[in-house]
Amino acid sequence: MMKRNINMVLTGLTIALMASSCKKDKSPSIEDYPLNYTIPKVAVSSDIPVGAYVYDPSGALIADEIKWTRITETYNTSIGKLGPNVQPTLGRYELKPVIASVSRLDSIARWARESKIDFLITPPIRENGNVLFPNNLNGTDSLLVNMFAEHNTVLPSVNMGEMKYAISVDIQNFSAGLSNNLLLEGAPATVINVNGQNITVSREQRLYNFLQRISLYFKDLNYYHSQGRPVLVFIGADKLYTEDSKKVYDNIRSVIKEQTGKDVYIIARQPQWTPSARFEYFFNKGKVDAVSMDNMCNVGGGATGWDRSYLLNRLINENYKLNKDYLSKNFGIDFIPSVSPSYTTYINNANPDYSAPTIRKNENDFRERCNVAKMNLGNNRMVLIESMNNWTWDSQIEPTVSNYGEGYGSKYLDIVREEFKVK
């Protein structure tokens, strides 16, 4: 009897030890992974203002047969063909200040209205540094803006209807050659000859003169205002090296206020996947009103890019939460999420970079990214779409021919309306 009891005790201890050992040796589960969560569907109780970038797609659609072939050819990873395999509904076109472009812009504006996009963002506008205010806009760019603005003195206007427009500014115009060792304030001045008299203008003053000229468009009835303030988008603000960015941005606001009587709303577009903290001495201390991101589907190359391509939408969400919180707590700057359906380097590169993952269009993925945007709205609710028609990188939501290749028709325009507007 004693032997039997001892065996029972030993058996019980063995079972207990085995159970304890199994508990301690339990392998990690995907259930424990912090990014293993579902992006919720966020209902919209009131319309969210939406802007969309417009580009001149001529480089991909007209100027280069290889790029056009890569857009339209059959998708086949086994032989390295990674293009979207679609054709634009508008065919091969350009957006330049010519009569032929007006009908294309008419179509783009009509599609934007149908998808309830609130405003179109112009291609980046550049300066003509060789002339004084008020003639200091690049001539081609100013004529294109005039088409959006319905200033039909030279060319026919686009039929914008109730559609608004906002200007994006190429700040890199003023950043050429600037660095930690050559700041805006110390950059070489420009000498402009006016009626035989040489006038010296510093690069800093050229910047103020340029934005003063841009502000003349703010009086247009179809210029987009957010909470009563005209919206400007700065492209390349992360390259504007200054000794005192707060002074520079204060001066920008001052010249615009003096010219128009309006307080401008400045959005700085930041490079994708870069911490906002990196730009403390650029537009953060300069106190722009809001920061948005470039195309987050551009995940980069190498191991980093491929890592981001897995669980991409969750990683975008975490990135947005981090930067939104940092900007708000440290500088009082708002955050404007951006949304893109896709991205590829394949179309643009003569030698495709296979280390950079292609993010292809997928309806469910795009809807998830729209919900990520809704989860990360700033105090001033707004979303920017990259893009209406950036064919160079396949980030467009512009319609394609439905019965050609992998044509998607107006699907992505429809998604924008369905996700950001009250049904």
C-alpha cells in the first residue's frame, strides 16, 4: 500500500512538472504581436474635407515610350514586368498651358466633383528669379494656375464648377545649394536689371516676394480656404535651411497678410517615413499650421522597404500616431493624413530597382488606408489624396479604361467619396 501511494505521489508530481514546463516553454504566438490588430471601419458622421494633388503626367504618358509601355504592358512578375497594366481614360495627355489641356482638366475637375473631393492642389509652382514682383512667377506655371483659377485672359478656363483649387509651392526653388554651411540668409544675391539699373535682391527677399505674388490668387472665389484661411502647400520645406525658421515663416505670413488682409494656412508636405522630429529647425520651429506626408506607399528600398510592405497599413497608422502626437505636444502643429492607393518605381526607372517593393492597387487595402486617415485626423479635419493623376509613380485615382488589362474604371474615385463623405 505504501509503495502504491508513493507511486501515485510521484506520478502527480511528474504531471505537475510537465504542465509547468509546458507553460514556461510556450512559444511566442502571432496573437502576442503588437501589430497584429485589425484596422477598424470608421463611420463618418460629417463630411471630411478632401484635397487631391494634380500633376502634369506628360513625362510618363507622352515623352517616354518606355514608360508608356511599362504602364500598359501585362503584369508578369516572372519576367520582371511590374507596371499597373492599365490605360488612362484620358489617353496620353499633358497638363500644360495649352488649349488641348483644358478638356483634360475639365474631366479631372468633373471626376473630382463626382467623388466629392473639395479642392485640387496644383502642380508645384516655381519662381522666375530674374524679374521683380509682381512678374516673378514662372510663366508656364502661372498660366496653368490661371486655368484652374478661371482667369481666361490668355487661355480658356477650366470648368471648375463648385470645385476649389489650392496652390502648391516648390520651396526647393529657393533651396538650391543651401546646407548647414550655407543658409538662406547668406545665399548669394540676385542682380536684376530693370531699365538699365541693376537691383540686388537677396534670396530671402526673393522668397517673400514670390509668396506675396502667389497670394494674389487668394481673392479668387474658387480658391480653397480652410476655416476662412487660404491654404498653401509647401513642397520641399524640409530643404529650406535658415538661421531662424520662425523669423522666416513670420515674415512669410506678414507679407501675405499685408498684401491680402488674410491669414494664410500653411501645410508642409514632409518626406514619407521620416520622423517629424528631424525637421525641428525647418518648419517645426517655423510653426507651419499643419504637416502632411508624401506618399506612404513609397516604402523605400532594401530590407526597410520590404519590411514595411508587410502589415503596411498598420505601420502607416503607427507612424501617423507617433508624428501627430509629437507635432501637437512639442510645437502645437496640426497633422493632416495623406492617403495613396499604390506606388511603384518600375515605371520611372530605366533600370528597375527590385529592392523597392511595388505596392499595387487593391480596393480593400485602399479602404483600410482611408480608415487609417480617419483614425488620425487633426484638429482641423482634412485628408490629402496622393494623387489624382501621378502616372509616373502609379499613385493615381484617375479613371482607367475598364475593359483593358487590369483597368479599374472609377473605382478609386468612388472609394474616396464612400469613405470620407456622409452617404
